[in-house]
Amino acid sequence: MTEYAKQLTDLLLRGDEQAAISYIDGVLAGNDRLTLYEDLLTPAMIRIGELWEQNEITVADEHLATAVCDYVISDYEYRSSSDDAPDRKKVMLFGVEGEEHYIGLKMAAAVFQEFGWRVRYLGPNLPLRHAETAVNAWQPDVVAMSAALSYRLPILRKSVQVLANTDCRPSIVIGGRMAPHASFTEEAAPGQVLVMPNLRELHEWLAAEGKGASVKHVLS
């Protein structure tokens, strides 16, 4: 962890929203969403999770830090928003049923927005039946899901199986701490699922695809 991320960790745990925003503005060189999310907020939140697991902070501390992180993301996206990007491809993002972690999802949603995607963020802990209804109604090109803990893998696999076979046959992007440890060869068609272990890889993938113009080609 860099010294910048350590400083930000302290600010998140203090619950000081404005100090966190001021610190980030001083660290970043202009509009640099990827550095903010991948090099500052992500390691800070990972460290906060570790401190909670080691009983060095309380659940209340962890919730406060998460709320401040959420506020920072929302503030940054509001100040960085632009209507210039073309709205072509559609992505739907959510945490699988029982999964309460959502900060990573919000960051991923912002990265898709940066590349001109139409984004529908449905938040954490979305029951599969509601996710299926939403996919059938909106018909996104990509469905992005996350799972942070190993015991979410069964519902993640079931979600992939159900959603990959909806009428629009969306490509499936999987993120979260469990993403690198999962395989979905039996739940979807070959190449239909893309495991994305971090935001930098997501950013590079979208950039390589000319702002999402050929998603089906890459994942099929």
C-alpha cells in the first residue's frame, strides 16, 4: 500500500468526507478516475477490511469508512460527469443475492460510464428472480456481477447460469475478490463469461474495444 492510500485510509476511518475529498484533489493530477479507484480507494478499503477482520476496528468503523468512500465516489462522479460520450452499449451491474459489498461495483459502473456506456446500477444483494426480470426488460449487452466471499460462489454460479441464458444472451463480467478463483465453464457458453479481477483490467479491456464497440466479439 502506498503512503497516499494509507493517508486516505485514516481519513475514511475518521469519517471526514470533506478532508478525504480535499486530500484526493491534492493527490490526483486532473481527472484520473483509474488512479483514484485502483490505487487509492481500493487498497484503502481492502486495508479497512483487514483491520476489521483483525478486530482492530469495529463494525461501526467499517460502515462509517464505507459510507465516506461511497460519498467520495458520488462526489467525484458528479464533478466529472460529461454528456459528450456516446450512449451505445448497455451494462447492468449488481451484487448477487446476499452480497452486501458494493463499493467495487460503483467504481466499475463509473468506468463503464467513462467509456460511453449506458449504465444501470442495481446495487448489492439483488435476488436472482429480480435480476432476471431486469435483464429481460432492459436487455443489456453486458451483465456485471460481483462476489467478495467464497460462500457466495454457489449463488454466483446459479446467477451466471440463469442470466447467460436469458433472451438477450448477454456477456457476463464477474468481479470481486472471488473472481480470480472461479470458473464458469458449465454455467454459460464458451467465452461468454469474462472474469475481471480488478478495475485496471476492466479499463484496459474497454479501451482496447474502442469504447465497447465489439463486446460480443471479445467474449465469444
